[in-house]
Amino acid sequence: MTDRYAVFGNPIGHSKSPRIHALFAAQTGQDISYQAILADREGFAAAVSAFIAAPGGAARGANVTVPFKEEAFRLATRRTPRAEAAGAVNTLSFEADSIVGDNTDGAGLVRDLKHNLGCDPAGRRVLLLGAGGAARGVILPLLLENPAELVIANRTEETAARLALEFGRLPGCAVMVKPDGTGFPNLAGRAFDLIINATSAGLSDASLPLPASVFAPRCVAYEMVYGRNTPFMLQALASGARVADGLGMLVEQAAEAFFVWRAVRPRTASVLAALRPAS
Ligand code: NDP
């Protein structure tokens, strides 16, 4: 019987996940189905239960996107350390007596940086913009890459300061650099080798008040939003930075989820190429 998977979100019509997982399954010869499910805003847990109970092959897992990642965290009966650190779950595995919650976003970002973009965070001065769910999900994976420093800057400075404090105290992570949390004005005069925009400002074409100094020579500027040239990307380009959008992260977090479910790691280059609109 074909194993069943799905992605839950609201909205969900735009999701590229069914296509990505269909391409992974074809490439690796895995017998799975993968559908997009629009869950009511108040009905996430019920939608997951209905999916598990539906006839056909066994429901083995699901991806979870906006706005349900925190609810998925609570729904999981067991969680991986990276999901615990993120405080959110984007990958569920349905086992006989448990629902395992994982978070593959940070691994996806790091893999895109290192393998697709040739940008290893190790030893780099890293600036993370934003302190929402996406930022929180990538902090631990970034710290584990041993950057020279990690500064979290956010419009609401206190949120960045709180995140930095929290991740500076993680048990068992004493060797990591401690992140610093700040507001945008305090970035004046500072320079970074890797800048990751995890704000949602680009979705509304809003600019970020970044001083030009932040883009060090040969800086890589990474925008988590994909499918548009955001003001952050345009500012970074004008400052001489190398710019990437978040499509690679999307594909890599999916590949990581596929690996969690199937113990087979799909190759991503051809999938990324298939999704990238011809320019
Ligand atoms: P949240 O709503 O949790 O957080 C939004 C963040 O953006 C906050 O830090 C907020 O600051 C900041 N922000 C919003 N508008 C502005 C603005 N105009 N100027 C400055 N800062 C602003 O969203 P998420 O963290 O879940 O998602 C952030 C982005 O990451 C989204 O655009 C999402 O599409 C993208 N993403 C991409 C992924 C991928 O695979 N490529 C995966 C996950 C997310 P404040 O605290 O001050 O409100």
C-alpha cells in the first residue's frame, strides 16, 4: 500500500511541497502519496486526526506550515531536540503509539548555504534579521556551525534580546558562541559576512533600516522569502553582496523531512532547478 503524507496550512493553495515531494519520490523510487490539506484555523488537530484515520495506505507523516507550526509542536507526543529549540514543528511522523515532532527549517537553511551556495557559516560574522518563528527555528542550527559571532537584530529590540538570552543559555551547548540581540539602529558601523533576513518585511515590500556598513566585502545576503526581489535583496545587491532567496531553503527543508520519513536523502539540485522560474 502507498504510504500517505500531507502538508497542512491555511492558506495552502500556493504550497510547492506536493510538487517537491512528488519529484523526490520519483527520483528515489519511494511509493508515497503527498497532498496539500487546507485546515480550518481552529481545526488543525481534527484535520490531522482525519488524515490519519482516512482509508487507503497508512498515514506516515505530515509537513506543517503557517499558521500551525506552534500547534503542531503541542500536538506532538515526542519532539526532537531541534524542534524543542525552535519551539515549533514543521515535520510530523506518525508512529504506532506516538506523533514525533521535528523541525527541519534550520537544517534546510544550513544545507542550502553550505551545499548549494558554498557559504559555510563557520568562522563568519553572521547577522540574523528578525525574531519570529523562522528566526527562532534557525538559531540553534546556525550556532552549531560555529560562526565567529551571531547577532540577532529585530524591529522590536526586546524580542531579539530575549531570544539571544534564551539561546545563550542552552544546556549542553557551552562551546558555542553566545548570540547577541539588538535593534536595527545599533548595527551602525558593524559589518557581517553573512546576513540572513528572517523577517516577513519582504512579503509587503517593506525596507529594513539597515546601515550600509553591515554588508562586509564578499558578504552573502540570504532572504528567506522567495519568488520576488525584496527591498532587502535589492539593498544587498546595491551594496555589492551576493544575494540568494529562500527557495533553496524550502527545497532543503523538504529533503530533510523526506529523509526523516524515508531514511533516503533525495538529491535536490534538479528539484531546485525545476522549481526556479526560467529567467
Ligand atoms: P513571524 O510573523 O513569526 O515573524 C515576523 C518577523 O518579521 C518579526 O521578527 C517581525 O518583527 C519582522 N517584521 C515583520 N514586518 C517587518 C517590517 N516591516 N520591518 C521590520 N521587521 C518586520 O514570521 P516567521 O518568522 O514565521 O516568517 C518570517 C519569514 O520567513 C516569512 O516571510 C516566511 O515566508 C519566511 N520563511 C521562509 C521559509 C523557507 O523555507 N524559505 C521557511 C520559514 C519562513 P517584530 O518582532 O518587530 O514584529
